[in-house]
Amino acid sequence: MRVAAAGLVVAVFGMSGCGDFMEVTNAGLIEDEALNDPSFAGAVVAGMSADYSRALNPGLAQFATVMAFEMTGGTSDQGEHIIGYLDGNIVDRQTTWDGWQRARWVASAGVTRLGESLTDYSSNKLAGQANLYAGLSNRLLGEMACHSVIDGGGANPREAHWPIAESYFTQAITIATAAGDDDTKHAALGGRASVRAWQGNWSGAEADAALVPGEFVWSALYSSSGVNLRMYDEQYTSRYLTMQGNPGGWNDHYDANGDDPRVPWSKTKLHDDSGTPPPTRGGGWRTWPQTKYNERGSDVPQVHGAEMLVLRAESALRSGDIAGMTTLLNESRALARWGGGLAALAQPADEAAAWTLLKRERLATIWLEHRGFYDLSRWNAEGKDSSLAGRATCFPIGQKEIDSNPNLESLR
């Protein structure tokens, strides 16, 4: 996606959460050049946060969630992706492709801007947070898109995003360590652990993941007065998503009663924050809603200790250590204490059973976090899972990008 530098920008950030950048108030319209003033560094990073949250919205509300079988469509007119089909026009819906690319460009350009404006860049918390968002936005594109297209360039393999993301995460770790910002450091370690794993560096991934505390959670931020979580609206103001008839199996043999605290859903008539129940569908019955995100301001985990334990478990399994895998999975399950917690798993008898268990635990741990579709894709490529057989395994380049980018003329 090609993004031209604008003469005016909007700095309207009303979100709350951790980090100095969330102290920003509404500055209204200001000249782009004014953002070079170090006093606006918080606004620059707040913009990255808002754009990253927006980038997750279309996939969480429909596309990635449905493609990963985490939930299914509640209406017949939801779209072709319900049957596993994706094309450039579908990817352009709800600004999906543009949102992903905007998050990447804003974060990368912001890192460059802060590097030029902050005299204490190498030890400034905001600089560390900026590099974290740049790493996460590149990870998002690598996990979702079939090809990497950067700033009007040509189509490259999706894997091109991994070393870019790793470099930003490494910078974030270094700066956050110097700044004493443990939250950013742990989030960047977790981000780097994942992209190292996706590059086949499982030993490096395991080393990073082991440094992330089990209780740690870093989330994309949403707010009822800022960037709303679209998943909420799909749940309560439409009928697009439901657990009923979900082909992913969470509503029957995996979790027939919605009792797994990592995969919370309900068959009851839940109400939204104004007291309105989910809409009826067809014959008058209610949707079976997810209950992980029940507010427009619900935050979405992107890096957490439970996921890191499962990543280490996968590394152990890839090394043939089924016992070690089981131990790590049980450590991760022990973190899910709400709703009565989870019983310990027995060690699988063989490698095939171990992979079945590992995949289920991974998908439960990151359910509705915009990550599961890539897991199914990478396992499919390795022959370890066939859930996506005959279906799209990634998102193609948006049609507007193809039509406007001269380096993609061969794809028209």
C-alpha cells in the first residue's frame, strides 16, 4: 500500500491503558511537521496503537475468526469466506488490507520520526513502544497476507515480514530494557519468540518465550469512546457470528458446554451493556455468543505468558519431547483459573496423539485473538493439519492495491 505524507494529521486519542502515550489528550488538527517536536512523541505512539487496534477489527469481527473455524457465520449472506474462499475484493471489504498496511506504515514511519526527534531515543519508553507496534504490525501481515507488499513495491513472499518484525522487536527489547519498561520488553520478547518460530528458529523462540512471565498479558486497546471492538457489534447489533453449527468443534466434542475458560461462550440469552439481548435469527432462536469480549472496550490479547508456554510446548514436541510438551501445556492450562480452572492433561501415547493435543491447546489458548488462522495455515503447509484443505490459507493482496500499484500490473 502506498501512503503519502499528509500536511495535516488528527491526534484524537481518548483511550486508557498502560504506557505514557495513553496520557495524550485531543490535540485536534496539527501540521505534520509539528509531530517532530519531542513533546508530541506520545501522540505519535498513540496513533500507532489506534491503527493497530483498527487493523485487527475486520479479521476479529468476521474474516480471520471464520476462516480459523473459531466461530461461524450466523446468516447466509455473510460472504464467500464462510466457505473458505478469498479474493482481492473480499480482502478490501471493511478496509481489511488498507488497515493492515496503514498500521505497518504508521508504525514504521513513526519509528523513523522518533529516531530523528528524540535525543534519548535509545532509552525512551515511547521509542520502545513504537518499535513494538512496528514489530506487531509486520507480524500481523506475515500471519495474514499471502504476499508482502511494502510501500508500493512488488509482491514478495509473506515470509519477508518475519525478519523485519524480528528487527523491530529486538530494538524494542533493547530500548525497553534501557528505559526500565518491563511491559514493552516482555511483549517484544513474546513477539520475537513467535516470529523466530515462524522462521524455523525454534531454539531462539524457546529462549525468548521462557523470559515472558506466565501471568503477563499485553493487549491491543479498545474503548467505548475511542476505537470500538467490532466483535462486540457483530455479537449484539447483528447476527453474523455464532457458535451454533461451528465446524471448528468447540461447541461439541472439544467444549460441549462452554466450560473451557479459554473458549468462553454461552447458549443463554446474554444482554449487551444497554440490556438488549442478541438478535434473533430466522426462526426466533438466539445466537450462541462468545463471552470473551462483552464490551465495546474489551481489549484483545496479542502476547501473553500462556501462549508462550504453548509455543515452548510445540518446540518440545518438534524435538520429540512429548513429556516436556505435556508439562508445559499443563503449566499454561494452570493459568486459566477462572471458571473452576482446567484439569491436568495426561501424556499422549505417541507423536500423532501429541500433535492432536498440542494443536487443540494452541487454538484454545489464542482463541479469538486473530492468530489461529495462521496456525492452521502453517500446520497445513507442513502436513500436520488438513483443516484448510481445499480452502484459502492466507489473504490475497487487496484489489485496490493491485489496481493502483504499477509493480503489481501482472496480477491485474
